[in-house]
Amino acid sequence: MSGRIGLAALLVWAAAQALAQAPPADGALERCRDLRQAAPADALAACTAAADAPDGTSAREAMFHASEAAQTLGRFDEVEAWLARITATLPADGAERDRFRLERRAGMLAFRRGEYAAALAAFDRAGRLAERLEPGDRATALNDLGIVQRKLGDYPAALTSLSGSLAIKERLGDPAQLAPALQNIADVYREAGDLDQAETYLQRAVALHAQTGARLKQAHAHESLGLVALARGDAEAADRAFAEAAAIFAEAQAAPDQLRVLLRQGELDAAAGAREALTARLAAADALIAQLGGEAPLGHARLSAEADALAGRVRAGADRLAAALATPTEAVTPERQQALARLATWYESLGDWARAYAAQRQAFELRHALDERQRSETLDRLRIRHGVAEREREIAVLALDGARRQVALEQARRTRDLLLAGAALLVLALWALHRRRVWRLRVDAERRRTALERELAQFRAAAERLRADRRRLRLALERTGEPMLLVDTAGQVYLANRAARALLGRPAEAAAGESTTLADWIGAEQAAQVAQWSARSDDAPPPAAGGGGVWLLPLALEEELIVLGLSTSPGPRPDTRDVLDDLVQAHVRDEGPPPATPAEPAARPPAGPVSEAFRAALVALMREAVDLWESSTRRTRVELAEASGVWRITIDDGRLRVRTMERYLTMERVPDRPRWREVLRTAYFVVADCPLDAAQRERLRGLIDAVKSLAP
């Protein structure tokens, strides 16, 4: 008994130790959250790992943090992908705060991309969602709305929104929330021209950001102080503020923000004529551009040109800036307009009046486009506001209409109850009819499937029977010791047995690219005599030539094929004739009664050509088979010849060709006595082995029937 108690105690102790040593389940999420401000690149990696957590709520929280880190790094496409993942994980009902955060993130993404009208619409939706949430969420929504209103130039509306946000945050007493509101109000005053008020609010924001440890926000506040000093004409104060901002951005790995501030410092250097300082700034900017992996911004090219000008290379600087501006772009930005104006000034100083005029004209046109865009953005803002008001009015109208409809529904409910019984019976009847129809469709489908499988089996069997002739023919020729070639009336060698190859000094097996011309096998003189004999209507054998002899025997298995024996005897040996008799008998079993047997005289095919109708039917069938093969399998006719095993493939000038097959694709090239069985065999192969639809199969079957009905 005591032993069992001791064992149980040992197991409990081991489990406790395992739990104590296991990392917390939300450790990755905590790391993701802690690194957002200090190291966004590391935070993005941690958040990506935490996003795969089995807990849906924790995974969604990690996705929000990942989108924030990606936005800090300037990876806007990744932000969009994270927002799409968050949208897919939201439940159909509830999760109001997550929906609010999602709309905020969508608005921030649109804002960073310069799509201010879309940002205003998203922040407005977030504000309506925040009305049902905590006061802090309402303050955040007002702050976001004020930022985009400021960007659109609606300073009164921006101050109203931001002041409302500040009032809520002051009541809450949270310094971390209070500082961004102060900074945003300062930016409004700065852009409106009230620099004293802007500096007062920014100094308060810097102090609060330092108190709460929000380093990135503190850097943005320093950057805004630099802009205020620049507006006052105090270049030294501006440079100090920009330097503090750049140091924090570098520490936080916020490369896009660091690059932007470096270029602002470069503007100060250029204005002061500090060429060496400007060159150092440009070198640091080059490193950041390489790190980001994108193209250099236009401001970088303009400052590089300024450096050239300060070094006395005005023409080089102007040409550098002109090359950067010549890059095709649809961007309409103040930076581009300022660069064009600066370029015009340089060309004017160089006396290049034509280029100066062209640059000044482009600058004027761009200034006009910027003004038009600002007016368009203002109209978009007004249109959105009008749309919001219209939606609110529509909601009120719909609410009233809903009340009226509720009364009507109460009255209609009684009528509906009376109709339910009849409707239920009707539904049951329709259901029964539907089930009966479905059953019939299934039976018909099964019947069609069975018929199709039976038909395909028939086509495969027919193709195999036709293919058996060639296999039997090859085996039959190999069984005899007599050297023989199988040729057609066009003078092409169909196959040769080993005895013939040994006699003619050729390899035992056919090699790739081996010539199929009869003259290359037995000599031009004997090949010409064979061709003359095959064109005659009588059965006289050709005379011996070149010190040797041949005998010919038409073969009834294929209309165009002739057995060519390489001996001086007047015909095949008895054992060879027996082998050919066996071959014909096997053919009889597959195809029916033969037109003649090899052992009987006068068995050669008709000397005259086949009818034009039969030739046309063969060409139509071959074309359709090849077209269906290529369209259904995406493979070539050479691959069709290889897969079907019907046609011989040759090498012509280093290319694979199927010349015999191609003769049946045009009327002009069809032989007088065509190999119509091989055309049929090709069609059977396509029907049986290609994924054809019913219409294609029926069309090909009709062409097959046409050829069979016209076959001699």
C-alpha cells in the first residue's frame, strides 16, 4: 500500500515539474506586444509566429500587432494581407471592438498610402462603432478623424475632432493617450500658421512621450518641432530636432521614417550650401534605400543634383535631376513640382532657355494638377459627409418604415398561418416529385455511363485488334529465317526482319533516324524495278538485279503493304508461306473473311486509286482525330504517334517528324492506296484514350462510320 502511495506522489511531482518548466502559452504574444515600438522587424516575426495560436482570440490579437509592425516598416501590402486574415477570423456577431480596430487599421493603411478620402470613410465607420464602446475608443476615433481632416485641409473640423479627443483623454488621465492628441493638435496649428501654439503643444507631447516610453511617437513629435522651426526660418533648431528624430528612428529600425528625416536634413544642408554635410547625408540615405530594397525617392535625386550644383557641376546636376524626372510616372506630388521648378532655375542659369521653359511649363501644369487634386479631395470629403448624413436619414426612415411593417406583419401572420397547412402539403408533393425526378435522372445518368463505358471498351478492343496486325506481322517475319522487308507502294520500308538486316549489313534493331527509303536498302536500280512492278496491273515478278534477286507478295492485311523477299527464288519458302497463312487466319478471326490469302495468286490490292469520297473521308477523320488529341491533351502529333504506336517517327534535320501520318492531313498528299486501317486505328485510340465530351465523341464516331462505309 505504501509503495503505491509513493509511486503516485512521484508522478504528481513529475507533472508539477513539467508544468513549471513549460513556457507560458501566450509567451509569443507577449513578446510580439513588447517589441512593437522598440523593434518592429523583430515584432513582426514574433507576431507571425503567435498568429498561428490555436486560441482564436490570441491569434487575432497577434494579427493586429503584426499589421501595426508591418505598417511601421512600410510594408503596406503585408498590412493589407494581415487585415484580410483578421476579417476572415471575425465571428458573424459580436466582436465589436475588434471590428472597430479593423476599421481603424484600414483607415491608417489608406492614410499612409495617400488615399485620404478612403481613410476618412474608414475612420468615420470606426467612429460609429466606437459610440458603443469605451470612452477611450471614442477618443481614439475622434483623434483619427481629426488627423485625416487636417490632411484634407479642413482645419476647423480637424480642431473640433482633436479637441474632443483631447477632452476625453484628459478626463481619463492616461499620459500615453494624451500625448498623441497634443501632437496632432500641434500639427493642425502648424499647418494653419499658428507656430507658437504648435510649439507649445509639441513640447508637451515630447515630454509625455518620453514619460511613457513611446519612442517612435516621440520621434514624430521631434520631427514636427523641426518643421515648426523650419517654418520660422530657424535652420539650426530645425536640424537639432531632425537629428533627434533620426536617432530614435534608427534605434527603432524604422527605416522609412529615418530616410524621410535624413532627406529633410539634406534640404537644410543644401539650403546652407554645406556640400560635404549634404554628401554624407546622401551616403546614409543610399544605405537605407538599399536596405529597403526599393527605388530612390525623387527627393534623393534632387538632393544629389543639389550636391553636384554646389560642387560647381550645375549642368551635371541638372541632367541628373532631369533623368530622374524623365522616369514615366503618374505621380502628382509637391516634391515633383518643386523639383521641376528647381530644374527650370538651373537651366535658366545655364542659358538653356528651351529646357528651362519646358521644365517651368511642367512645374506649372503639376501645380495646377495639385490644386485640382486638393479641390477633389475636399469634394470627396464633403461627399462622404453628405453620404453619412444621407445614411443616417435613411436609417431613420427605415426605422419608421420598420415599425409600420411590423404592424402589417402582425396582420399578415394570421393569413400566413391559414396558408401554412396548404403550403406544407404542396411542399410535400413537390418534394415527392423532385425525388422521383432525381431518381430518374440518376437512372438515366447510370445508363449513359454504362453505355459510354461499353462503347469505350469496344473502341479499345477495336484499336487493339487493328494494332494486333502489326505485332503479328513483326513476329511472323521474325519467325522465318528468310530475309524479308515490308514496304509500301510509296517506296518506304515499313519494317525489316533480323535476317534481312543481317543480309544487308544493318544493325539487328532499328535505330532512331534510320532511313526508310527502299533505295537505301536494296539499291536504286532494284528499288525502281519494285516501284514499276507495284504500279502494274499484272502479277509478273521483277527480274533479278545487281547480282541478286527479290520476290514480291502483296499482303492482304494492309492495303498498301507488300512483302519483299531478298532471294532469287520465285516466291516464299513453304515454311514462310505457312507463317503468312497463320497470320491471315488470325486476321480473319479479328476482322472477318479476308479478301484473299498470301498463299493464293492474284491477291495484290487494286491497281487503281480509291474514290475521291473515300480520300476526303480519310482526311476529315485524320484531321479531326489529330485536332481532338491536341486540344484535349495539349500534346503534339508526334506524341500521338508515339502513344498510339500506329505511325512511325523519323528524324529530319534534327527534328522529330511523322511524315506518313501527315500525308493523311491533306487531300493532295493522300496515297493512291491509303493505309485506311491505320487512320481508323488512330481514331479508335483518340476515342478510347482522350478526355472527350459527348459532342466530340459523337462527331468522331460519325467520321469513323463514314470511312468504314466507303472502305474498299
